[in-house]
Amino acid sequence: MRSATLFGYQLALDAGVVLREQRLKSRLGMLVKLVDDRGEGWGEIAPLPQFSVETPELAQMQAAKWLERWCAGEQPPDSPLPSVAFGISCALAELEGQLPAEGCWQSATLCSGDPDALFERLQNQSAPLAKMKVGLYEAVRDGMQVNLLLEALPDLTLRLDANRSWTLEKALQFARYISNELRGRIAFIEEPCRTVAESMAFARQTGIAIAWDESLRDDATLLSAQQGVRAVVIKPTLTGSIQKVQQQVAAAQRLGLTPVISSALESSLGLTQLARLAQQLTPGTVPGLDTLSLMQKQLLRHWPGSTLPLSGKEELQCLWQQ
Ligand SMILES: O=C(O)CCC(=O)C1=CC=C[C@@H](O)[C@@H]1C(=O)O
Ligand SMILES: [Mg+2]
């Protein structure tokens, strides 16, 4: 006998979470629970505003349709909506015992605001790796800050993310403030420029490696070996089923690119599953999952070492059940 439930959740976010131009005050998402004679499996379906193509309403409708067919004994195909396909594939993988229990709990330390706060967190790490947003303020200021941080912490490696905010000229201005000998410690900068061509020109002209994030989802043919491109950021909630993620990871590895599994601001339930997936698919690469600290609570599952309070099923609203 199969049964399934779709729950809704709402989690408050820190005041400083800005996605593209929009401030996001809370994260809305869904959790799915599948039950059969093997036990239960959970997954998270949480389209990210401004990044996901699907609306939460459409995701809910499609998820309920998929669940109805599954409860009737069918094996429905993956939903074409990435967040729905991802969440359901996680729940199925848990049911089938295919997601390892152990996760990669290490993450690139995320800094979206105050570099002094980042400095303090990194000082105590042995081989610090951080991810810093750039492009929100003046390019010159970003360049000076990155240079300063790399100088102050000689073991630090940085991942940067400009979310396509610069013209080539601005991006070059940023790079001018970074000493040549420090550039190698920038593992990559995600999406420096407004266009793919400008980003590639930036990599060629500065010797700073770049990574695709949103561009890869716009155009899958970008998954190819190109000069200056080092990594691809894979956000499963925006990509699709575990199987699709697995295919992208394998394709990137064949091309010598580093696939980095990354968060789309999931709750701790989804984040712990992403850490388990990273452990399975990209062992040896630190994932980009340090987003739990943007929330005030964990949901159902505990991220090892997090001191945020854990909320239980009382936080969930039942949206659909069979
Ligand atoms: O990649 C990481 O280390 C953390 C996740 C992260 O930076 C992002 C998640 C979701 C939306 C964006 O604001 C941002 C990104 O653009 O990569
Ligand atoms: Mg990015």
C-alpha cells in the first residue's frame, strides 16, 4: 500500500537576503512524504523566486498529480518542473535506500555582507574556503576587498559570485585591484558579466577562472571545455531529478570541469539531502551549501553542528494527502 503527503512550510529569512533585485523575507516551500511497505522517504520541493521557472502554485499542482498516480501504483515519469522532479526523486531515493546516510557537511563559508564578520569566521579554519558575493557595490571596492582578504589570510581560497552584474569594463576594473600573485587563489568567479561572451573575455584577459551557474541552466550546451572556465555550479532544485543531476555531474567531470553542488536556499531537510548527494556524486569537492545560517530555524532534520532551533511537523501545513 502506498500513501503520500504534501506539506507546505514557511521559514523566516534574515533581513539581508537579496535575490537579484528582490529582498526575500521568507522562504516558502513544500515537503513531500512517500510511504510504502519499505518505510518512508522525504523530499523538498521549493521553487526559488527569481531563479526557478515554475511558480509555487504550478509546482504544487504538478506534485499532487504525480503523487496521485504514484499512490495508484503507477511509476509516473519525472515532472518537467525541476523543483518537483528533484524533491520527488529524493523521496524515492530515500525509500529505495539509495541516498547515503553520510553527507559532506563541509561547505564554502558564505559571505554576503560584512567582510569583517567573514574574516573572523575564516581565521579559525585550517584550509579556509569562502564564497563571497561581488557586484552589489562598486567594482573597485569589491576588488580592494577581495585583495585585502586574500592578503590577510594567506591560506584562503575564494569563490566569488557576481550574478552577471558587470559589464566587461566593470569586471576588468574589479580585476585591476587584485594583484597578479593572488589571482590563483580565486578558485573561480561565477558569472562575472551580463553575457557569456563578456564573461569568457574576462577570463581570458585576467587569468581569473570563471564558473557557470545561471548560464548553464539557460543553455546546456555551455557544458563544454572552454578556456578559462573551471567549474559549473549545479543547483539540483533548479536542475531536476537526482538522475539529471548525476548526468550533469558526469558530463562536467568528463570535460575536466569541477561540478559544485549548491543550495537554492532549501530548508535544513533539503540541505542535508544535498550534502548527502554531494558526498555521493562529488566527493572531494566542497559543495556550496552554507545557506542555513540565513534562516532562523531548521526543519525536521538537523544539520550537524548547527545551533539553530529545530522545528517539527507542527510547522508544516498539510496541502494534499492520500
Ligand atoms: O553557492 C553557494 O555557496 C551558496 C548558494 C548561493 O550562493 C546562491 C543560492 C541561490 C541564489 C543565489 O543568491 C546564490 C547564487 O547565485 O549562487
Ligand atoms: Mg551563483
